[in-house]
Amino acid sequence: MRSLAVVDADAPVRRKPTATRSKKRARKKTATKKAARPKRRATKTVKATNKPASRAVRTQSTRPKKAAVVAAVKREPLGHLLVEHKLRDAGFRGVVSSDKSLLEEYATDESIFNIKPQIVLQPKDQRDIEIAVKTLGAETGRFPSLSLTPRAAGTGLSGGSLTDSVVLDIAAHLTGINEPVTKGDGTTITCEPGAMWRDVEAQLKTVDCYLPPFPASKDICTIGGAIANNAAGPDSLRHGHMADWVASLDVTFHDGKTYTVKPLSYKELRALTKKKHAYATIAKEVFDLIVKHEETVTKAKPKTAKNSAGYPLWDVVSPSVKAFKRGVGTFDLTRLISGSQGTIGVVVRATLRAQPIAHDTSLIVIPVFNLADASSVVVEALQYDPINVEIFDGLTYDLALKNPDFFKDRISRVRYYQTLLSMYTTYHVRYGRRTPDFTLLVTLDTRDMGVVREALAAIRESGGARARLITNDTEKEMFWQIRRASYTLSKLKDTSRRPAAFLEDMTVPPENLGQFFAAIKKLLKKYKIDAAVHGHGGNGHFHFYPLLDFTSPATPPLIEKMAEEFFTTAIKFQGNICGEHNDGIIRTPHLNKMFNKKTLDLFAAVEHIFDPQDIFNPGKKVNPRFDIKESVRKTN
Ligand SMILES: Cc1cc2nc3c(=O)[nH]c(=O)nc-3n(C[C@H](O)[C@H](O)[C@H](O)COP(=O)(O)OP(=O)(O)OC[C@H]3O[C@@H](n4cnc5c(N)ncnc54)[C@H](O)[C@@H]3O)c2cc1C
């Protein structure tokens, strides 16, 4: 048995429990032993790249060997033990720990999985991250099971931050935030990746700005995690994903060096590719790949408004290769790094564009008592260019009514009582004690009150007969509080079960919502399962959280079966399976439902260009390697 002593003299930063982290120890051996399946590696990948033959051969020959050694390292984790010492020798200053209780803390995030790492690193700064990448890169030849998985606040829902090797906790120390900078072309803010979203938001508020793609988890997640997941939220209906707000990223690539990545003109790209370093090679190879496969890349772009699946090669060269070569548009690798879940490099600094806060807005609330009306109301609301169209279900509303204490810590004291009064009055008086199937929230600009009134009338006619314009601030707050709390509230439905995040990221075109909902309802009935539902109605994006008992041995196979059937249903209605929570462990094996083989090979080629030694977070986005059934958590 190897030593589990903390190698570093500094005490590690203990992770604060996220909303659902169980205090109980996860059952042993869940993942460390079993998740290390040999990877289906990139033999095919190479075919899609422009790599010279010699390199292709080298790549193919190392892959199977790597998978074979993974199993050996599991029995005798020499490589990991060695890395602890190598890191110190290289001058790593942060915490390097294999303390058992710390490893348990990092074995879960907000996903349905439990996978124990072998080492936790808490880098002090960028230099430590560079040392970690370089040191691991040098050892993967000898110990192919070594890898490095960045982790921030651990609120991800797809298992992106979980690993059976080395976890790199970015959020322990890299939390710096600069003051916002306002110039002629707008406001930007620069921060380290571990900065909490709420702290960056507070800084931006001082100049009356905000980051529009804010996720519902903005109070508990970091900027780096949001970039790496390409997060999105209510205002993404108008303002897009996180990637749309990135001005530049400092990224540590596989050579252990950090480069500033930002959109480049053709001239700048040509100048860069003449240089001799990792970033130059990556830029050249990705550009060549897109040039060679432009048609496949363009066709692969998902049709839904939101997408976090795969590597969005279609967003890198704009508007087209031909126009770009003529000097129009940009080549933008930040588009690939955003949403890459730490699989192609480590973000160590980000500069983000911010937007002035919209103060002059109107909220229309629509209780829908008949499921079929939800779709037509959403479609009608979209005619009026809303900032957001959000939705929560009757279960969420019921749980809010039954659990007033839930909101105590979330709202200031006086406001708390006013908000509760508003909630109960709405239910007892306005709704006649009947909970709506769904509540829709539609935010419009108030620039023209005539348009707002017109929208209200049209929504009423389209099935939202009881739609109302909310003018009272407390009532507004009440509805938004319930919407934002919907996931966490669903945990209170039955504490012997847990809302399971695996069907939670499907999106369909809004006009297909009615039929999609009906099909999902049928499936839930077939499986005899309750599910909390909320989401971003305007994007046709719904978070279904089935309530499951993770202590039951029947749950892991059920998850696999349901994922298969529900994801197929989303695709049937021209939808996708991954709107904003990213692929992680749960969706990577299902990407073949969204993308053809040629496209999947291109994704694998991209990952290989950025990460030739496969250091960064293997098994996510491409080459799935975690057995879903065996990696599922065993506690609620
Ligand atoms: C209650 C709740 C509500 C949520 N609502 C939303 C929502 O509305 N919209 C949404 O998009 N998501 C939502 N999420 C999911 C999640 O909170 C977000 O995606 C969040 O932005 C992840 O940030 P994090 O700091 O927790 O990252 P983590 O979970 O720690 O990491 C996420 C991924 O990023 C990678 N990563 C982290 N840091 C870096 C780095 N510096 N460099 C490279 N890779 C890195 C990790 O390896 C991992 O793959 C929600 C989650 C919860 C629990």
C-alpha cells in the first residue's frame, strides 16, 4: 500500500461541499478500479488529420500500449507516486496530496458519478500549472495512465471534472480579479479562472455591467468552469453562450507553456504559424484541418440555438475559409477552448466582454394549466424578441410553497416575508389553489410599452389566457427565486432519492416542444419515474431531473437504458442532447447520435492536435473510457 501522506507542508484547501455533495463516504472502488477501461483511442483519428505518415504511425503504436499499462498502474500506482516527487523536484509550490479524505472530496461533483482521483494538486499560480503539465507530459510515455483534469467549483453536471488520475484544483488559489476596463468599444474584465462568478459580477456591477450568459449556478460556480463548459443561462436566448463573451484566453498548452489566444486575422494567423512553438503548430494544424474538411465541418453544425456538444469547429473560421483568406473575418481558437472541458489545455486567465445591465425591462408571467399550451405560448413570445423565456414546472412551485425556509438564506429578511406573502397570495387567490403545470417567465425590453402590451395580448390568445404583466418588484423576485432554485428544490421532494442529472440538457426547436413534451411524459410514465422540469423555454431547452435512488443496484442500468431512449427521442424531434452542460462522462458516448463518423473523427483529430500525449482530461468529449454503469455514484 502506498503512502497516503500529504507531501506538501501547506495544508490543502478543503473543498466546501457543493449543493449536493454527500457527507458519506462513497463506496470504495467504484471507479478507480473499474473506470480504467482501455480507451478506444485515436487510430481512426489520424485518418482525418493532415499529419505526416511518420507521426500517424507513432500515434497508433503508442495508443494500445497506453491502454494496456492503465490496468497495470491501477494495481501498482507507481507513476502517481513518482509524480508527487517529480512535481516537488520541478519546484511546484502548491499542495500535492494523496490524503484519502481529500481524494474522497474530489471524487464527486454535481453529476451522477463518483470517481476517485489518485492525487490532488492545488496550484498556487500559473507557474505551478505549467510545471504540472510539463511534469505529467514527460511521464506519460512511461506511465500512460497519468493525466491531468482541471477542476474548479465542481458544480458541473456531466462529470467533466472527475478523474481516476490527477486532479488540478484551479479554484483553490487562482481567484484574482482585475478592475473592469471601459474603452470606446465597451467594457471588459480580466480574471483568473478560479474567480467565482458572483465576485466578478459584483466587480462589473460597479460599472453597471454584467456577463449575459450567467448560469443559474452563478452563485456557486467559477468563471473558468463556465468557460470550459461553455455555460449559458436565461439571457443566452438573446446573448448566446460563454464563448460569445470571451475576448481572449491565456492557456497552458501541452508543452507546459502559456499562450494568449484570441481571434486572429489571416495576416496574424500566417505570422503565427511561422513561429516554432506549440501554439503555432496547433493553430496551423487546426486551420489546415478545417480547410481540408470545410464541407463536413459546416454540415455538422447543430441546428438548435444552443449547443455545448463536441468541438465547435464550425465556429473557428468565420465567415468562411475563402472569405477569411481574402482578409475578411477571423480564425478564433477561443471558440474551441471554450466548452472543451479541460481536454485540450488549461485556462489560466480570461478576458471577458461585459454588457450594460438592462434596467428597463418588463416581465410577463404565464401560468399554463395545460401542457399543450406551453409550446404555442413560447412560439408566440419569441415573436417579440424577448431577452429570455424561462420555465418551471408544477412540482417546483409546489416544493417552493411547502418549503418556505428554503428561501431564508437566499433573500434578505424583510424581502423574505414579502416574497413569501406574494407566493402564497398568487397560489391561493390568483390560481385558486391549483398549481399550474408550467409557469413561463418572459422578459421584454420596455423601450416601447405598446409592444409589451401587444405581446401580452398575443400570448393570452395563444394559450396563455392568464398571462399577466408583473409590475411589483417583490413579485418579480418571487418568480425568479423559484426559477433559479428549481434544481435544488427538487432535492426536497424525497430525500431517499436524488434528482439525477443525465437527461437534463436536451433541446429541441421551440415549435416541436409540444410533441417532445408529450413523448417525454410518455417515457417517464413507462419508467414510472417522477422528474422535476425547468429550463430555457425560448431555446426549447429543458432540464429533466428524474428522481432516482442511487443506493439501489437497479439504478445504474436504468440510467443507461433511459439515456439511450430519451436521447433518441430528442434527436427524433430535431433536437440535441447537450445544450449547455457539456458532454462529460454522461454524453460523450452518445455523441454519435448527433454527429456522423466523419465529424467524430475530426473531433478526435482536434483533441490530438492540442493534446498529442493525451495529458488533459481523457475520456471526455472524445474517446469515451468511463463505464457509465460502474461509475455511477452509490449514495443519494
Ligand atoms: C444548481 C445548478 C444549476 C446550474 N445551472 C446551470 C446553467 O444555468 N447553465 C449552465 O451552463 N450550467 C449550469 N450548471 C452547471 C455548472 O454549474 C456550470 O457549467 C458551471 O459553469 C461550472 O463551473 P464550475 O466552476 O463548477 O466548473 P467545474 O464543474 O469544476 O468544471 C467544469 C469543467 O471545466 C473544466 N475546467 C475547470 N476549470 C478549468 C480551467 N481553468 N481550464 C480548463 N478546464 C477547466 C473541468 O475539467 C470540467 O470539465 C448548474 C449546476 C448546478 C449545480
